[in-house]
Amino acid sequence: MRNVTLEEIFVHPIAQKYLGRSGIAHAVAVAEHAYKIAIDSDVCPDLATKAALLHDIGHYNWYRDGKWDYQLYKENDIHPIKGAARAHKLLVRLGEEPQAAKAIALAILLHTDSYLPDGNLHLNPLQRIVSLADEADEQPGGAHHYRSIEHTTALEKIKKLDHVIELELIQQNNKEQMS
């Protein structure tokens, strides 16, 4: 039913390299939030959790004197642009359906308006979910990027999400067949 699982994305070396820049604990938490919001909003939880997991994959390390510099980040960062491109390439490489990879990449591109001059985005439901899930995990001064999580714990959470997504998609498919 799904071409690519969250686990396949999470364990890929590219994802591991870039998820670590913005915090794996944050990425996993945002994916968990996205699942709940997607279910409540009748949006595909598979696409929502993938976009949420990868939403910060475009982060650059904005450090000054060995410490994350939130102001430097706010002034110069365009991580949604870079992240959308990285995520799209990774998803296609892993075998994701091209339209799904595009939808996920666009949700990543639009998960924040912090880099846009206008600051007003008109989001579709998937894009709104990723934005809301990210906001649900944010902490002042970017502290959410500093939280840590054991790799094995993160992987367990990802596997659990994969399982509940599979169950939800089966349930949705059964409902469609009954109609």
C-alpha cells in the first residue's frame, strides 16, 4: 500500500545526516503531532508524517562560537527551500510515488513563512498540518532543536508510527470498498 515507510526514510544515511542538524527528537515529535492532526483532519497520515519527519531536513548549522545562534538563523535561513529539494530527491530515490514526493516536498517548502517577505501563505490541508505540527513542538529560541533522543528510541517511535499508519490506511481502504 505504501511505497516507502517512515523507517526506510529515517534509517537512510542522507536523512540521518540532515535530521541530526535540526534535532531528531524534534523531527520525530513533529511526525507524531502530524499523525494526530492528519487523522482529525481527514488528510492522508502517510504523506503528513513523511513531510513532518523531513520538514527541517534543509537546515544549515547556524552556529557562532560553537553554539546555535538563533538570531543568525532567523536572519539568514532558507531551510524550507533546501529541505524541499533534499526530501524530494531522497523520496524519489527510495521509490516514493512521484506525485506523493512532490506533495511532501511542497508541504516542507511551505511549513513556515519565516523566510518569506510577505509572511502570508495560503496552505492546502497537508501543508497546514505540517505547519501546525511543527508549531506544536516549537520552543522559544529554537530550543526544540536541542532536545535529544536515543537513536533506538527514535526508531521505535518511527516503527510505531509506521504501524498505526498502515492500520489507518487499511481501515480507510476498507471503508472505501464498503461504499
